[in-house]
Amino acid sequence: MTELALYHSPGACSRVPLILLAKAQADYDLRIVRIPAGEHRAPAFQQVNAKGKVPVLVRNGEALTENVAIVSFLAQQFQQARLLPNPLDGWGYAQALSWLAWGATTLQPLVGRIRSPQRIAEGEQAQASVKAMGVAELQRSLQLADQRLAGRPWLAADDWMAPDVYLFWVVTRGTENGVDLAKLPNVAAHFARLQQDAVVLRALEREAAAAAALPPPASH
């Protein structure tokens, strides 16, 4: 029997496979890594992923990292869930993969800049400038998604798939930090659809319950 485990930090980009595993109705173990508490630097987690990052998908004891790779694997393993288009639909599959990669390589770094400007600049004024520029750039970048979603509910197919979940995570983080959805009506509607989706709600409830069940983080 295949054993799956997802290492996930609440609110992090590992929320993408968390939601996709819920859509696939997969049986897996959810292992919470509290990044704000520094648990990603602990030796126990470093043995799982020396990169010190989530997500990590562990299959039968072997780790797989990076969201694009994890999503691609889950789409192959749970084809009935339609996490990505059928690879035999070469063009449609490639288009979905393109939107997924855009989320990971263009949008996610902007989220990182916004949420952790201290990694880029020193001093409050410089950090505030880094964050403000990140919010402005994310706002501009999301206009591409807004154009794509004009007249269509989802980025790549007739139902939501992995690229939509990536966009959902980015918008969640963006709106927490100043992105204005009033200027992105199609993205706003897309975001609202996923906020209300039963599968998404179930995944977020599992995330919250797993985090709440943990003991307080160890003090340093």
C-alpha cells in the first residue's frame, strides 16, 4: 500500500497540494511544520528536506519537493480528480502547466518579497519600500490572470485545477497585504468561487484542525 505524507505550514504555498489532495480524496498523513516558529530549520525537518522549505510530499519514505513537481505527480496518480488536463491533450496540458509554472516562478516570489522584505533589505524604510514595490508588481502581474479569466470561470479547463489553486493561494496572500481586488474583477470572482468551494473549505478545515492539535512550539 502506498503511503503518502504532506509536510505543510499553514498559509504557505504548501496549501496548493493540500487542496489538491482533498480534491483527489487521497488518503495521506498531514504533518504540520510551523515556519514562524523556525521548525523548518530544525534538524528533524532538515533530514526530510535539506532546502528547509515546504511543501514536501513523502511517498513510501522518499521525499519529493517543489510544487510543480508535486502537482505533476499528484495529477498522474489521481487522474480521476483532473488536477491537470490529460497529458494526451498535449496543448491543453501544456497551457495548464504554463499557468502553474507562472504561479510558482513569477507570482510566488512576489508574495515572498511582500511577506518577508527583511530578507531583501535592511532598515524599516527600505523594507517598507520593498514591500510596497512587491504589492504594486503583484497587482500588475495579476492583470494577466484577470484578462485570462474574462468570460471564463477557470484558468485552464471547465473545472478548477492546479493552476487555479495556485492563483487562489497567491490572491489569499496578496489581499492580506494590500492587493486591491476591486481593480481585478475577474480574479475577484475566481477567488470567491474557490473560497466557497466545499473541497477547498474541507482542506482548510483540516489544516486548521491539524495546527490546533499541535503542542506549543518549543522555545529557543
